[in-house]
Amino acid sequence: MGKTGWALSPRARVIAYSKDTVDPSTIKTYEDITKPGWKGKVLARSSSSSYN
């Protein structure tokens, strides 16, 4: 009983966008939204959130 355990929990990382304003071919991965053209246009949870 003295061993420390750990758990693995998968989470979906979803990118939602409006097809009326965003060309779907411009976002294929999470890294794509870090490009300078997306600055100020991405809504994301704070990195200090317990859900991150």
C-alpha cells in the first residue's frame, strides 16, 4: 500500500469555429491557432483553470 498511484484520463481537445467566417482548411491542428493571424481571435480557458 505504500506505492503512489496515478491515473490517465483522456480528454477531447475540440476546436469549434464558424464556417461562415473561417476557412476550415486553415485549421487542422491545435498548433495552427498559435499562428500570428489568430492573435486576439481565439477564446481559450485560462492555463490556471482546474480543467486544463
